[in-house]
Amino acid sequence: MNDHRGIDLLRLDANTVGVAAPALIDQILSARAATEFERPTFKPLHGRSIPRDYALKSMQAIGRDVRTAMKKQQPEKIDLSGEWPHVGHVFLRDLILGGDPYRLRFLMDRILELTPKLTWAVIATGALTSFKLQPGASALATLTASASTYADRRYAMGLYRRTAAPVCFTISTLVANALWLGAPFDDAMSNRNILYEALRLLPPSWNILRNASPEYCALDSRIGPDDDVLILPLVSHRDTALWDDPEAFRPERWNSLNPDDHPGFLPFGHVSERCWGQNMVIPLAEMLLNILRNDGFAVSPRQTVATVPLAGLLGVSEVKISRR
């Protein structure tokens, strides 16, 4: 990180360059729209394209489910102790999708992250018969259950996971990151500022891929015609030219910064193509973090070390959370 901080462009391998300078990031991500293979969530599913209107219907459905979940009356005491982000993921799955058939809710299980083959085997088995929904099923489950053939059910179940799992995974990981980085928090500090600072230091989407394209060669001569471009928020979020004391967890910095237009801050992608889930992630993460803070949850004082695997979703793993 120290070797590459502040560098606008660096070569990562023979056919990949990394970019972390805000001006060049803006130029590259504005040069053309993302292709279907570059979308983080709605890339082709088992070789079958996901039309934009179908993806939009899925996001609108999960959006309705999130709004419904946030209106639910929560018990006064919720036991959220244990290993995060797993505990938070299970809580969110049950909160948002608790009324769905088991074979759909099982698609949220983190064990399916082990291999795509396992995920697809579970989907293929679950699609053998049609769905019977009970009252209280999610809007996303209703959309999924409308598929009438085996092939369409497989496709719909795959899209159910593609749509809902990132919401549960991202929010539970974001809140776990925030707890690890700063809990217990100052009582006066807003949940939103805490989350923005966690997004800065541990951005769940730490890179944005753009495949080789002639538009990029025209922007910078160091980018070759066969070079893929990897945008690196993980680096730009720690650039000393963009942030005061960039390694420190300082939520109060967001009192005077605008997350929507601060240079180099890309937790939900570029302004030209923001993640559709942004308006769900932040409010739901605020709600969950508020529950944890009100009930006095924090990282166990016995845990002083944790790992951050360099995976698709950047987050601290196996954080032990308990009441203070």
C-alpha cells in the first residue's frame, strides 16, 4: 500500500493496469458504460444474459422487501453476539426473507460461497418443482415463483441469490468492519458517519474492472490496446493527497465531506453508474448498527487480531462480538 499510494497508474501484470488517481478514474469510468460482463451483480447467469429491465424488477422487489423489513417492530433485546459478519448475515436474511420457502432462504447460506458449482447444484435441485408461497413471502420470492418451467425456475432462483445475497453479505460485512475499526463509538457520533468511514478504510467493493477497450488508450498512452483496467478504491481511499491522516478511523471527517462527490471515494461505484443497492445498504446498515450500539455490543476485548481476506467482498472475518 505504501509503495503505491499516490501513484496515478501502475502496471499490475502484462495485460492489466491499476488506476487510483481521481481524475483518471473519472475519465475511464465516464468513457463508456459497463458491459454486461463487467457488472458486479447482473453479469450473465450460467451463460444467459440478464436483461436490464429484469434486473431492475429484481432490485425494485428487494427494495420493497427492505423497506418492509425496516418497518417491523424489533424485540427490545436481540442477541447479536457471536462471530461476525455471519451473525449479522443470518439476522438480515431472516429479517428480510424470513417468510420465503426454505429452498430460497438456503440460497443465502454463506457455505455456498465456497464454489459456484455447489451453488448451481443447490439451485438445480431446488428448481425441480414449482413454488408454493405462504403469506408473508417477500416480493422477490413472488417474482421468483412466477417462473413456470424448470429452466426458468433455475434462472429465477439464480437471480434471487444474485439480488438478495449481496444485500445481506454487504451490510453484515460493512457493520462488522465498522465494529472492528471503531467500537465502542462516541455517543455523539452518527451511524452514517461511522459507516462512511468504514467504507473508506475497508471498501466492500475494493476494485472495479473494465475490460480492454479502445477508449482507454486514447485517455492515457500508458494504457495499451489489450490492457484491462482495474480501478482501485482501496488505494484512492488512502491517498494522502485526498485524505487527512488517511490510515486513522475518523468518522468525524464526514461532518464536512460529501460522500457523493469527494474525489476518489467510490464505495458504490462511479457517479456515472452507481450501484443500485446504495439506497438500501446505508439505511439498513444504520438500523443494524443502531441496534448494536443501543445494546452495548462491541468487539470482545479478548480479540486483538483479525484477518481481512483479499476476496471479492473486502471485510474483516471472524470478529467476535459481545455485550460490554
